[in-house]
Amino acid sequence: HWQAVDLRMAIARKADDVDSLTDLSAILIGEFLDARISSPLSWSPTKKKKKKKGKKHSQELDVEAKLDEALELLTKAIKTNPQFAEARFHMGTVYKIRGNLTAAQEQFRHS
């Protein structure tokens, strides 16, 4: 994804660029959701991760890592600018996807 590469380069140049951090997180969330749409039965927000082997499990971990990275990026953006509504909204989305509705509502309130 060329946009993700450009955003990663912008973040490498300026680690506290809240726009780039938030935009990259939105791309990662979108990629996660696209992957879930293509295989919706293999994931649930409350499903405990079991140690599995094989290519399919590796792909599931890669997809889940997108949400982890998005959450890290959004945490940096909010730490830099706590009032940045777009970052709060995306963080609420990650929490909602993961089934943490209380944290999601808190973020949505701040967005």
C-alpha cells in the first residue's frame, strides 16, 4: 500500500506528526476490517488466542497485528495532542472492534 509507505516515511521524519499517525492507523484499521470481511467466521473480539501452527494462523496474527500497530500509533497521536478528535474516534473504533465498549465510548465522547 503506497499510502502506508508514504505515511511511515513521514512518521520516521517527524514522530509526533498526529495527522500521519492517525492516517496510517485508519489505513491499518481498514486493512483489518477488509481481512475480517473476507473470513468473518475465523475471528471474534472476545476469542482467546490459542497457539496454532501453520500459514493460516500466521495470517491471522498478521491481521491482528494491524490493530495493535494502529493502537500504538493512536496512543502516540493522543499523547501529542489529547484534543485531536480524529485520533480519539479511530481509537474508539479499535476498542469497539476488540469488544471493549466502555473504552470505546470514552474515546467517542472525546471525539
